[in-house]
Amino acid sequence: MQQDETEWSRFDALTDADLDTTAASDTDDPQTDAAFWKDATVVMPENIIAIDLDLLEWFKAQAPDYETQINTILREYVEANANS
């Protein structure tokens, strides 16, 4: 059995109580406590766009590289209308 399969089977075997205990222990880390996040700055990528959910679902159903397909369609549209 491969390492990743073993790890997933260990994860799948955890109960909700196990997960709660693990999550609670994560808050003891001084790097992730409230003081650490108080002055944190959220940086959003500049290349995020909003796409209607029905459109996104349609593209996702077409192929796994749906993001590339969307980009190609938009580029073709821009190039076709560049001199308008």
C-alpha cells in the first residue's frame, strides 16, 4: 500500500471527537493564536473574477481544464473585438 493511501485511511478512521481534539490543539501554537492574526494583512490576488455559478458549473462539466477553456474563449472574444 502506498504512503498516501495509508495516510487517507488513518484520516478516514478519525472520529469527530478526534478531529475536534486535533483542531483544538492547533490553537495552542503561538504562530496561529489570536495575537498572531490580529495584525495580519489579507492579500487578495488581482486576477480573480466573479463568474455566475451556472456558467462555472457548465465549464467544469466540459473538461478538467475548464479555467484554460474560459481564458481561451475570453481571449478569442477580445481579439475578435479589439478593433471595434
